[in-house]
Amino acid sequence: MDADAPPQFPDPAHAEFDSALAALVTQAALVLKTQGRLHALITANRAITEELNLSSVLRTIVDAAVELVDAEYGAMGVIATHGGLEQFIHVGMPVETAARIGHLPEGHGLLGAVIQDPQPIRLDSLTDDPRSSGFPAEHPPMSSFLGVPVRVRDEVFGNLYLTNKRGGSFSAEDEQLVTSLASTAGVAIENARLYEESRSRQAWTAASMEFTNAVLTDSAESAETFLCRMSVDLAGADVASIIDEDRHVVTARDTEDDVIIDVLPGRARRLAAAAFTSGVDRIADSPGAVATRSRSAEPYTGPMLAVRLPLAPPRVLLLGRSPERPPFTPFDARMTTDFCSQVAVAIELAAARENQERLVVMEDRGRIARDLHDHVIQRLFATGLDLQSLASATSGRTNDILDNAIESLDASITQIRTVVFALTGRSTGATGLRLRLITLADEHSGALGFSPAVTFTGAIDHAATPAQADEILAVCREALSNVARHAHATTTSVNLSHQDETLRLTISDDGRGFVPDDVARRSGIANLEQRAQRLRGGCVIDSSAAGTTVRWWIPLSATANSGGTRGR
């Protein structure tokens, strides 16, 4: 170009066109960027709404928010009922870094500010805000911050926290996008809650049917054990116990279906006591935000739920979770209460059925006892009278045979009367000495390998005082235990008679005998002798290779002479 030539200026119209074109390109870029972010928002919303599991929904929300605004770190803090945070789902931070930091945030500082005033907070630098409480050791550096509340209907469910936007600070557009995402997140959380509640209701209903079926079909598992086991599974508890009015643990189960607790810790005892006395069907308790972050192997150190069982006698179902787990929700409490009510109905039905079956058995026993008394005994007695008449007209060997037959009939009548009394006593709920002695003999049948024969002579129930009856039972128990441990017997008989104002107890067996003075275990025999001496009675022990017989007696009169005590 010639240096002397005049300068040339561009055409004004052309310059205006270039400016307009540049503005159009800039606007198109903004439109494309906005379109891309809207597309990203739609994609994030679709990803959130596709999940139905609540834990997955929360994780997906955080992942979508981080990707939407290109943040380095993101988290979802779920607000606890008592304040603070009960859950903190975070992304972007390596697992080993989180482990070195230790406990998760509890809702203080800026996180607490979003909880207390659920409005968006956007900062270029966390250190610029006086509400920032700093970071613990090993925590990665964070600068820019965006916090947005997540609402489920009118409830603030939690907050979205985003930090360290790549390439600068969070913009107003970022805040709008995350706020829109939080609205969709609230709907997704509500849907996930409803879905989980629906599945939980189905599980509780199925458990109620299973419990009713188990109780009504004589399941080997007790109703209390079954209730604890089902409550642990359905309520998401780590431990469940049935507590009585004295605050004693009736039964307890954990997630491994084991008995894990015998004595309640103080806090659990107080909650159980409140459930008994407050008149409220259910009481939930949580130890607080700080306590929920500390782990403990002891039961009932975390969130608890106490539900009264509408039974007699009263009971309380006490559920507990480990300290790091969230507290029980109102839905948990409501479903557990409904389940306990249905359980109580099932138990009442089972009790009514058992009473009905017991009544049928009692009626059968009464009928059998009447038949034995009115027909069998009467026939045997008439046969005995005929034999006595025949014996009086005979002599010699025939007379001896008839006498033996008459004695055998008398023994059979005595044994049948014992059976009749046992049947009628059990059917009427009697607790006399006869029935107690028969029951005691039955209890030893397992150890003996056979059932001892029990017979009675005379008026037994009305002869002995309660104290004398207790002594007789104790002596019989001691003697039968000795037979089971040492005698190796195949038969044992017990006879209690009332004759001449004296109660006589005789226990005989066909086992190997012993020499009473030389036996190593002298304490058992000494007990029998001492019991007789205290009541001015006596004890005789006959033992040989053919068996052993213990004869033990006490006078009914308080002024009776003391009997001897000896062994042969």
C-alpha cells in the first residue's frame, strides 16, 4: 500500500452486518447451551423418575445434580425428625478419603443454615460466609457452594449440596436448574416412599396371615419368639424383645435369630416403662444426632420403638436399631402397631381353640372315669363278692387259689380307682396330694425309662396338711431320682397309704441294691431320714440284689411319738 494514499474506512453497512452476525452467533451459542442444559435436565429428571427404590433414588438425584451443573462434589442430606441429618449420601469423594475423615456431617454450619431456613444458598467461596464452620482434617478443599432444599409435598425432606463447580462459580442459571431438579426429586422421593410403603404393607399382611396360621396350627415356635422374629424382618430392626410389666425380657431376637439380651439397659427400660404407663400405643425414641453417628455393639443404644401388645398380662414389643441407622418412621410405628393388634387377635383365637380342645379332653376323661367307676369297678367288686362266697364253701388248695384271686381283684380295683381319680382330678383342675404324686411320678418316667406304678390306700387328700404333703412329695422325688440315677431298675412302684393316723410312703424297685451304710452318696438317704425325724416319723430302707424298698412314714397327730430311723 502506498504510504501517501489516504486511509480507507470500511463500509458502515458492512460493519453493522458483521456486528449483527456476531451477535446472532453468540445468541445461537447461548441457545444451544441452554438447549443442551435443558436436555440434560430432562435426562436427569427421567433418570430420577425411573427409580423406585428410595436409596437408589437419593443416589441418582445426587449423581444427576453433579452432572447437570458440572460440580466436583455433591451430596444429599436427609433431615432427621429431631433436627440435623439422619442420612448423608455423597458423590465425588473417594471412599478412602471419607473413611479418613471419620463421621459424616451432622447438619452444622452452612448445611444447618439450609436446614433451618429452607431457601437456596449460592456462594462463590465457602470461606466468605460467616456461617461456614470449616472442614475436619483430611477433608478436600472446597470453594464454591450451592445448597437447594428438596421438598416432598409441604415437607422439607432434605437438601442438595453442590461444591466446586468446574470452571468458576455457580450461576443463577445453575441455581434454577438445580431447583427444578429438586422439584422433580421431591416427586420421585414421594413415589419411592409410596412404593416402599405398598410393598411393606403387603409384607406385613403376609406376616399376619403366617403368624395366625402358625399359632392356630401348633407351631413349634412360641408366639413371642415368632413375633420378635417377624418384627425384626419387617420393621427393619436389629433387635426385638418382648418385655413384661416387671421390665423383664420374656424373649429377644436379633437379625441372626438368636437370643441376644437378658437385661434391658437403662434407656430401654425407661422407654418400656413409658409404654406401659403412658396409655399411648406406641412410643418412638432416638438418641439424637451425635449419638446416631457413633457405633456400638450393645443393643438398644440407637433408635427405638415401643409398642404395647393388647394382651393379658400386658406386654411391650421393643424394637431397636443400631446407632448409625435412621430412626423409626411414623409408618414403621403404625404398621408395627397394626401387626401387634392382629397378633393379639390370633393369640386370643388360639387360646379359645385350646380351651375348647381342653374341654373336649376333659369331657372324654370324665366319661372314661365314669365308665370305669360305674361299670368296671362294680363288675370287679361283684366278682370279688362271688369269689368270697365261693371261698367260704371250699377248703384246701381251692380256697387258697380263691383268696389269691380276691386279693388280685382288690389290687386291680385300687389301681383303677387311682386312674379314675387321676382322670377326674385333671379334668376338674384338682391339685390334691393324689394328683400331685401321680404328676410327680409321670415327670420321672423319662429319666426312669418307664412309668412308675402309683397306688393309694385310704383317705389321702384330706388326711395330710399342706406342709406334710410337701414333705411327702419331696421324699418321693428324692427316692425316684435315686432309682433313676443308680438302680438300673425295670419297674418301680409308689404307694401312699393312710392307716392308723399314719401316712406311709413306700417306693420299691427291682434294680441293683446297695448297702446303705457303705454307699458313697449318703446325702440322699440322710435327707430322707432328716425329713422323717423333723415330723416325728421314721424311715426304713431294705436293699438287696433283688431291689430296694424305701418305707417312710409320719404320724398325722402333732403329739405322736417319734419313730425310729434305720436301714436294713
